[in-house]
Amino acid sequence: MSARPEFSGGARTGDTVRIELRVAGLVQGVGFRPAVARVAAENRLSGFVLNDSRAVRCELEGSRSGVEAAVAAIRDAPPPLARVESMHVESIRPTGGSGFQILTSDGGPQSGDRTLVPPDIATCADCLRELFDPADRRHLHPFITCTNCGPRYTVITDLPYDRPATTMAGFAMCATCTVEYGDPIDRRYHAQTIACRDCGPIVSWRGPGAGSSPLASAAAALRNGLVVAIKGIGGFHLACRADTDEVIARLRQRKNRPAKPFAIMVADVAAARRIADVGAAEARLLASPAAPIVLLPARRGGVSDLVAPGLREVGVMIAYSPMHHLLFAELGTMPLVMTSANEGGSPIVFRDDDLNWIDGLADAVLTHDRPIHVPCEDSVIGLDGGGNELPHRRSRGYAPLPVATAGGGSGPVILATGGDIKSTFALRGSDGRAHLSSHLGDMADPRTQDCYTSAQEHFSFMTGMAPAVVACDLHPGYATTRWAQRFASDTDGIEEIVTVQHHHAHAVSLLAEHRRLGEPVIVVTYDGTGYGTDGTIWGGELLMISDPARFTRVGHLAPFALPGGEGAVRQPARIALDLLRRAGIAFDEDLPPVMAIGAAGLHILSQQLERGLRCVPTTSMGRLFDGVSSLLGVCEQVTYEGQAAIELEHLARGGTSCSTVDFEISDGVMDPAPVIGSLVAGLRSGIPGADLAAGFQDAVVRATVRAAAETADAAGICTVGLTGGVFANKRLSDGIARGLRDRGMVVLTHRVVPCNDGGLALGQAAVVAAQRSASSAQERSGLCASESPAR
């Protein structure tokens, strides 16, 4: 990116020059204007800087060397949280003014591409030091922020980003804050969320006890084993102590969440090390400005086993808001369960008026009067064997930043509606960037659909993009597909709705984030459920993609049955029985799935399988993991998405593979029957379940590496991608990646968006953009051909 000013006629008077500089990217809400003002002062320049809806715009006047030095500093050393994507410099006539000003922002155009909305950022080290400094005037103030930290996305109501366009508009600055806000050398110079005890929001307590303060009351309630709803940056959490079985069991019962793991919040990285193994990469991620939940190997005895039943890791985040830090100042090293304040599948509560959504879940409420404009859940990140980030949920700290994709920009604005679970959506503009929403939840709940609609409207308003094309999943029964149909019928200007096959979207999502669109790649796409082009349920697919607009299915898992459809997902023993039948193994009473089904159920299922009644065919790798989990007696009743496969994965982490039996592979079809037979033999010979689980996963690794490499070699392709929710399994993803690299392949895995359905919307948008681009090219080609005789 070049931004060296060129000075020509009329733009200089003697040694004085003046330029107009426009800087686009993540440049609002990150202290960019104050930084420009400081650079101008350091170089003795006059002029001004302001926000408009698309960029930061400034004029700089002074000596040629001073202006050049200022441009270089702005380009090469922007504020820590800024992301400069483009700089445009134009010489203009000097005006002879003196002094440098931050001017009132220019609203500018209300349509088209606008500047990026920054994500919420954890409390910075400077604010944290002041928070606990008795001599500082913001000592123990729960809303301390500066230009380098604090809420952004969740409080911004409009652009340009100024205080009147935030939920802080209702809090008039006191005289002292006003001075700081206007002082170019102050860290809070034009910090839009600036506040202090005299002018800021107020914390309040609704619950038992009367401590010295609301925070002291909340800490006492938590120590006493109560469940407290706490209003944070993007919504309410339900919090309770994480070291006591009885308290967590009570929360699970109230929330109807019998087994799904809870996240833990602790005071700092040192406290995280008391409950989990934290390496250097993990520590950096925990303490990063995004402050996500990080999946870490759990230490025995650090927290109650009920936090993450059956799992060997725990999701940990450190305190990221001033109120959290103050709460832990009262609690000390006590770890807290910190889970979204909602019932299973419903959206997070973020308004005090909606606290009735969680009636009966919390014993008390710690809240405040700063409104949250947009809800935003915590992000969840894992790390692979090489210390690289593996997003599981992209939300607070990352959303709503866009993902730039290869292929350039053209065509209409595309709204991609994503999937039903782990729902997110994307708006792709004419510049080729896809703006991704935060995690919105399970679309089966009507309240989630309402939040989804509100979030989409807000996104369109903030980006200035009105959708013309809607992309949705091929599955006709998806709630997001039906939402897309309603949206298109109720919205002016929609040209068409385009359906995108589920695994095609997964694959292109991976290629888009790596900017590898248009390159030939074999993409291994393993997940739980996706509607196939043949009307069956896919999920164990090898796709060849050289053009993102289309795909070729070049391999897949051998089909098996889901007896009862969705019922088999909840009771994976049904899947296990069909796997046994296909492997030619009798339904003997010593096998765990046979015992789980029982005599009466076995009688019905035997007939159902024999006749094929309500037996949905599938090639899903996720459902194969579910069936094997039941076969080994790991999980017989699923209460949250992916539970059976997740518990099997964690069991395998403690095992050693003791089998070399492989899938049978023919013409790209991977048949697990030999492996199923080997597992049954291992069960009957007393081999530990952990070793059998490890052996099964290693067999999947070998089969995938062989099938993908052979397919790639036959097509002359040297790049293989790994995507789909099954690749949240680190043992599987690391093993397959290592095996493919050993064969000389380039391997792509997710780093920006989740491998699960949280990344679908990006792929949908990229597929439809490519299809429309190809269609336009064909139309132009046809037009040229038809006109050529006349020429």
C-alpha cells in the first residue's frame, strides 16, 4: 500500500504543502483521530481530521518533510487496534491556517460502503492499572475505558463513530471528562465511551444481602452458592462458583442442560493456570484484546467435574470488562461458571426488560444502566498442534469485522443466511468483502429468529448495504431457508434467492478465508448433517473444486441408515445397530447399543432396518462417530449437538491405538464395516475403550489421507482442505493434516471462521458471487458473439 504524497502545481507555496488524506479500514473507535492529531503536532502541521461514514479524512499542511513524515507514521504505525486497508493522498492548495483540530464528524453518504465497525475490546493494561490505583480518580470505576479498549460494536448505533451515535449518548460528560476528551495528549482524547463516577453509568443489585456495594453483594451471593445474572458487554451471563458440584448441578437442572460444558471465567492468566494447562500460545490468546474463551486441557481438581462432564478440556476466559475485574477483586482466585443467560437454544438476554426470559434461572441480578444496542456472545477458540488458532465460535472481539476474499468485487450485495445451528449471516458487498455477524444461536427458537432479523437490519444500516440477492441452504426445511423466503417476499429490491448445497458452502468458506478461490483443491468436508443434491443426508464428502461456483463429488463415506431420522441423532444406538447389520454382526446382548435399546426397542428396530422403514440414508462422518460412540458405550443419549462424537474424541485422547484394521476404499467410497468388526472384537477381548476409540479415529485418519491423496494425485492437484464441524476434533484434524503433508500436499484448515456451521454464510456468499460473476461473463461473451458479424 503506497501513500507517498506527490506534490504538483498549485499544491505548494514556497516550502509549504497541503494534502488531503483518506484512510479506510478499521479506523473508527480505535483512537485513530487522536493519533493523527498527535502525529500532526509532532511534525508541526496544521489542518484537521474527522470521521465520515466511509473513512477517516484529514488535511495536513506544513513543510514537505513534515507532511511526508506524518503520512509515513500514519501508514506504518497506526493505533494498536486499527487496521488500515487503504490510504489515498491528494495534493491541495495550502490555506495558511494554524493549529490542528479534530472536527465534528461528517455523516456523509448513507448508502454504499461505510467504514468498518470495530469489535468490543477487553480492558487494556493502562485502564486496569488505573482501576486499582487509589490515587486515580477512576479508582474502582466499573466503566473505565479509553481509546484502546472497551465496548464498540455492542454500543454503536450509527456511523460515523461519535458519542451521540452510541448508547453513551444519554450520559452527559462531566467537566473533568470533557477536558480529558478534548486534550490531544490524553489517552481519552475523543474516547467515545469516556466516563467516570460523576457522569457514567451506574451498577445496581437486585437480590439478597446488603453489602457495601452492588459488586460486594454479588460476590457474597456467589460465594454462598447462588446463581447470579451479570450484565456484561454484550449481554447477561449466568454466573456461579465453578468449584462446587451442588451449585453447578442446580444450574444444570434450572437451565435444562444436563451435560453440555460450561465456560469458566477467572481473574487472569495466573488463575487460569490453576485450573488448566496454559502454554505460551494459550496465554497470549487468553490475554489478547479479543479475550475469547480458549479451550484448554483441564487440570484435575481445578474445577468441578460437572463443568465439562466426560471431557478432558475446559473453556476458559479471563476477566475482560472492568466490572469482571472488580468482581474478582472481591472473590480472589475463585473460578466462576460464566454461561450465556438463556435457556437451551434461545438467544442471550441483553436487555433488562427481557430478564423474564430467564425467570427461575438466577437468584439475583447484577446489572447497570448503559444500554446494549446489539447482543454479542463470547467467542470460542481452540489451538491446533502447531499453536494455530482454530475458531469454534466467532463473536465478541472478532465480529463484525469482514473477511476479504479473493476474486475481487463486483455484482450486487448478497445476504447469506447461514445455517440453523450456530447461526450467523453475512453481507457481501461489491468490494468483495463479507461482513460477518456475531454468533446468534439456534434458529429453532422464534426469539432467535427475531434477534436474527434485528441483527440483519442493523448490519445493513451500519454497512450501508441493501441486499439484492439472498443465499440460503439447499435444505428446504431449514429455518434460515424459510427466513430467506420471507425476507425476499417482504423486501423491495430482491432480485433472486439462490440455494447453495451445504458442503459446497463449507468448502468455499475455507477457500475464501485463504483467498484460494479459483484454484483447484480437494476439500474434505466432514460434518453431521447436510442436505445432498440427491436428497439424502451427506456429511462425509470429498469435493473437487476448481471454480467456486460449482463442485464435483469425488468421494464419500459409504451410506448407512439413520433409523427414525432425527431420533437416531438423539439416540445413537440406532445408528450403531445399522452399522452392525452392515458389518454382518448379530445384535448380541453383550453389545452396549443392544443393551441401550432394550428388548422391545430391538424388536421394532430390527424390523425397521430390515424393511428400510423411516431409515434415512446418510454418508455423514459425524453420525458415524455417533454410532461408534454408542457401540463403545461412551454416549447413548445425546442432549447437546455433537455430544456423542465429542465424548468419543476425549476418550480417545487418553488411549493408544492397538489396531491397524482399515476402511475398505473403492472408487472413492470409504466403507467402515471392517473397522466396526474390529471394534466389536476388541470389546469382547477386553481392550480398554480409550484404546478402541483411539484406534477408530486413527483408522478414519488413514482412510481420509489415502482417499484424499489418491483423488488429488489423479486430478493433478496438490492442495487439500479440511472443513466441517467434525474437524473441531484436534486429534483427527492434526492427524489428517500431518498425513497429507507427509505425502507432499499443501493442507488448508480454518483460521478465521469456524469449520462448523458458523462459517457457512461466508461460503454461501462466495459461491453465489462466483455464480453470478460467471453468468455475467457468459452473457457478455454471448453479446459479443452476437454482435461480431455486425462489426
